[in-house]
Amino acid sequence: MSYLSVTDILVSNEKVPCKFLHDLPKLGFLDPSCTDDDLKAGTSVEIPIWLAESLSSRRPPLVTVDLPKVYKETYREIFSADACTVDLHKLAQYFYELGCYVAKYDIKGEVSTTLVNTFRQRFKMILSASVATDSINALQPLSECERDHTAAAMTTEKALSSWLKRGESLLTTATMVANHRKRKRAEMEML
Amino acid sequence: MDPYEIEFIGENRIASIIPNFSYDKIYLICGEFGPFRAGLPMNVPLWLAVMLKQKQKCRIVPPDWMEIDNLENIKEEEKRSRFFTKMPHEHYMVEAKLILGAASEDIPNASEIKTIIKDIWDIRMSKLRTSMDALMKSGGSYGRLDHLTMMEINSVKPLLPSAMNELLKIQMTSKKSSSATLNSSTFSQSGTSQNL
Amino acid sequence: MDTEDLELSDEEEEITADVVLKTIQNLWQNERLSPEILPHRNDMVECMLGQIQHMERNINKLPKTDLRASIHKMELNRIKYIICNYLKTRLDKIEKYCITIVNDEKQRTESGTNYLTPSEFRYAQEYLLSIEHHLKETILNRVPGNMQAFEINKMAIVPALQSHVFLKANETVNGIVLEDHFGDQDEEIDLEEGSQHILQYKFIADLVKNGKVQLV
Amino acid sequence: MFGEKVIELLKESERNRETLSPFNDEKIRQIIEEMHILFKLNMNDANATSENKSLWTTVQVRHSALERNKRCLLAYLYDRINKIKTLRWEFGSVLPPDIRELLSDSEYDWFSKYSTNLATFMRSLGQDIGYSGIDLTENLRPPKSLYIEVLCITDYGKLELEDGDVVMLKKNSRHFLPTSECQTLIRQGILKQIT
């Protein structure tokens, strides 16, 4: 994943449960329930995955990373029963992306299988959401990346149906120009 | 690409017109056309046919395939077959849309023809959605798509390739890391192909 | 008004304008659809620009309302669109993958197999410098000492050669190996002339470059 | 927690994917300030590790946070660079004042450099065969017709056409113009195609 990717940065800000293996003097604030200055070895805290990764990859590791609950067995069973019934937006909006990060802490490799199968099963939800008349409801249960795929497919769909209907494509105002105009108008109205 | 770009590519096809004026040969960069003889059929690129039609300088001769019985057969065949059948040509939809749009009075039974072509298109589009789902379920790494036209292929972009990319990314990043930790792999998805 | 036969260079055979145009159309289509930048064909572009120039001079001799003048103008607009879009597509890739492209190109220039034209290469280098300067000025020079490095390898964006593309085979090519990432399930396929496929770009990148397949 | 301010900054960018927000100078200053504080704490604690070994782990955690902040700041800037590039292609080399205001001084310098580099590149196109260059900001759509009917959205003034004719572009006036000569004005929102 690219160093400069804003999406990846936002994904890696998601928190995962970790257990600290060593004392961390002066970093008590990492645990919201801790009133001490220091963080004691053995404390379990939820920290962003970017930090968890960097701490667990030290030699010796400073933390052990636990799987967030949606990747644990109970949820994996729900996904394998019928992945399409799950509201991923509510449950884990970066389900696949975060899953890719935490899969390495699952030595049996079951998280990976769940991710792959879930994406495959739910692809039909993307397909139907992209042509749905009630797109708000169809989009609701989709995760962030599923929504991005759907939005892109909707754009294609729209372009195609307007091509089928229209004779000629009109030249139009450039996107940024139009959006800044719109924003300016909105600002003026607020005053 | 957007549909207008595919249309642009399709507009290079040769179409047949009957001009209502006479002129010498014209030497274009894409080739020489003419001479133009009023009342005599001749070939020009589709974009030029449409341009002349808009200037009321010609009639457009409907291509052979644009004929009701023929189209009914294509439609039946398309309905019957599980796979995509072969269309009259790579840009049938572009040609149909341009000719029926600019010169419907030159085409016998234009409105019926329009309806049948739209039916064929719709059958193929719904087949396409079913095939995409099947492709993703069965492996999602390779597919064969004979007889799909460029406009149809374009209609599944970016969804199909980007979903396949996403799937590959999930497999690679989630697998790479766990197999590094443990040497055995529970991976059982094959990269089997799917015929569209 | 005649289109001349064109000479590309002394050794090469003369090719006609319509062949050059078809070649450019295919180049454009491939460039639009491939994830990486393809070897430039400045010879073809310049050849076509020469044709356009020649044609424009001739159009100016015709009366403004002449039907032939409009037809020629329309054709020129079509060709200009292809050329502009082709060059712009290359420029977008040059900007996006700038670090990777500048590095690769330096090596390719040594072996004489460069993908960029001299002005594209100059553009890429200038672009990279300007980005480096801006990031340094706004952030890097102001952060603590051990954080100031412009880490060029981290920043590089690499074209996704593993992404899936659609292709049509211009001629039959047998035995394309679709390597399975995990090693144990490689698959072999044949691309028969006229057949269409969706697969990872990296398996057929060479075939795009030597014209055996066309991206669609 | 570490790195939260910088996330707010990026969320702001992510929310406005299609527009450019004002450069957030103040927040950047605060983040860099924080980085210096972390760095100083680390310097002190690194020197004290001989007495308290476990301070090393604390130093490592802070170091990760510093790296993270750096990455986020660069990503913020790079995201804006991409938008500023779009401004060049859509508005042209002269930005309207209300857009210009959204850029920091350094960004505006970058914009000018980008613009110059682009102009040099476009001028070089076809030079070997006697061309004076190609404007790549034109011919962006597949051509459909040579002339189009347009409506003027704002008072623009005179437009001189290639054939020497001059048209007066006044608000709400309609014109029949060569497509090739009005496409840029359409993209800039000065004219609107109506047929």
C-alpha cells in the first residue's frame, strides 16, 4: 500500500486490542482507564493498528496483538453462514482493509479465508446496489470499499444510460470549477 | 473510458450512404473516399456519414444486419444460449444508435428495430451481471469473454477488474503474512477460470 | 488535396498516412488501458503532426463554406483529439509514477531502450524536483532533525502491474502461464486470434508492447 | 493518543474529495510543534536509559509516532498537490483570487512551477517538425460537431476568433461558435453548451 495513501492512513488508524509485554514509563495515557504515569506490562489496551504493528514487529516484540471481535470465530461463523446478511457498515466499515492487517496475527489463516469468501459472496450486493432504484437502502450495509466499488459502478451505469438516451454529449464545466462555484454559492447564501 | 470514447472508436467503421450531390474523390488522412455521385451508393466512415446526413447531403443505407427478421433471430438465439452469442460486429450498438438517431427516416421499420436492438442489449446486460457474479464466486482471477463488444466490456469497468484486483489484494496481503508466520496454508481457492 | 506518402527515416519503408493513423489509434487505446507507461512512439506522433500541418495549409486555401473544408476539419479534430488524449494520458502516468519512472528511465536510457521522449523525461525530472522542494519547504525542513529525510523509495508509487485488464488477441499466442501467487496452481491458457480475456496485466505486458494483443 | 490532530487534517481532505479546502497552516504548525516536543522527550529519555532500561521501549513508541506524523503530513500535502494540479488543468495558469487564497505561499510557488513546466512541455511538442507546440488542455472530448450553440454565463468581453471575427460575450447572450475555439471557455464555466 502506498505511503502517501490517505485511505490507508485512515484504515491504519482503526484500533485493535493489544497486550503490552513490557513496562512503558511515561506512556500511561495510552490506556484511558489508567491514572498512573506509567503503563505496566500486562495491560490490555486498544491502540491504532499502525502503532500495534510497529510495536509488535520490534525484537523483542513490545505487544501481542489480539483479533478484533469481528474477525473472531463467532463472527467468522456468521460470515460463512451468510455473509450477505451482515451490515458491514455498522460492524466494521474497513472490514477487508483492517482484516488484511490483522490476518497475520491469526496463525491458522482463517481470517484470510473469511475475508476472501466474504468479498466473493457479497459481490452480488455491489452488483445489485449499483443498479438499485433505492440506492440509499442498498448501500447501507456495505463496507467503505464496497461502497467505493458501487459508486464507481453507478457512475458507469449513469454514463451508459445517458449515452443510450442522448444524441450528443454536451461539453460541460470542469468538475473542480463547478464544485468551487457551488461551494461559493452556498457560502454566499449562508451570509 | 466513457461511452462517448467507445462511440468515437466505433465511428471509424465504414457505412454506406447515397449522396444527393456529386463531387470528386476526397483524400482524407484515414483513406480516400468517393467519387460522390448523386443517387449512387458509396462507402464513407460512419462519422462522415452522420455529418453528411446532418447537413442533409445524403441518405444512410441501413447495414445488412439491421433488418427485423435477422434481429429477431439474434434475439432468440441470445435468449436461448447460456453464453454470449456473436453480434453482427464489434460496434453494433454504436452503429445502431448513430444511424437510428441521425437517420431513422432512412431505415425501414426504424422504431421496431430500435426496440429489438434494445431488447438484445438488455438480455446481454443482464447475462453480463450474472456472469460477473459467477466469475467472482468461482475464482475471480481469469475469465474469457468472447463475443462481448467493446461497449459491453466497457460497461463492466471499473467494477469487474477492480473487484478482481481487490480480491487479489486481499488474498495476497492476508495470505502472505499468515503463511510467513505459519508454514501450512489452508488456502483452498483455486484460480480456476470462468467462461463468460 | 493529396496526402503524401511519408518517410519515417531513411532505412524504413514508406508507410501511408492511414497506416500511421491506425497505429496511433492502437497506441492510444493501449496507453489508455494499460497500468504502466508504454514505450513512446514519437516517430508516429510527429509524422501525424506533419500530416495535420500539411492538411491545415490546404484547408486554408478552400473557401470557408466549402463542404470539403468542413469534412477535413472534422477529421483533423478527430486526430487531434487522439493525439492530445494520448499525450495527456502519458503525462498523467508520468506524474503519478514519477519516482519509479525517473528511476527506470535512467536505466533504460543507458541501454538505449527508453520509454519516454526527451521532453517527457525532462518534464518528469522537473516535476519530481518541484515536489521534493515543496515537501521540504513546507514540512521536512521544519520537523525534528531525524525526521527530515526525503525518503524517495517510500514515497514512490509503483504502477499496479498485477491489475486485471481486458484484451483481444491480434494473433494466436499459446501457452500464457497465469502464475498463481501461492505457487501451486499455475494455469496455462492459449490466446486464439480474435479471442477476448480478462487477466492480470503482468502476464501479457510484453504482448501489448509487441502488438500481439490489443487492450480493450 | 498519538497522531490524532493529523488524522483530523486528513479526514477534512477525505470529506472534500472534489474541492480544495484552505491550507490549514495553524494545524500543521501545531502538529510540527508536537513532533518537536516528542523529539525532545525522546532525547532526554534516551540519555536516561542507562538508569532505567525500560525507557528504551518508551523511546521506540514515540519514534513510531514521529514517523507516523511525518507520513500523515506528507500525505496531506500530496493529496493537495493532486488537487492543485487539477486546478491548473481546469482554471488555467491564472487562478481566480478566491481560489488562489486556498493555497499556501509554497503551494502557490509549486503551482507556478508546475504551470511553467507544463507550458515548456507543451511548447516542445512537435518542435522538431516546425510546430509551435500543442495545447493539451484542449481537445479533451471526442469531437462531435464543428460548431455548437452556447449561452454566455457571465460578462466576459471580446473573443477574437481564428478567422478574425470578433464576438462580444455578454451575460445571457447566445452564440454559434466553432467548437475548437470555445471549449476552454466552457470548461471554465464562462460559456454553456445548449445544443
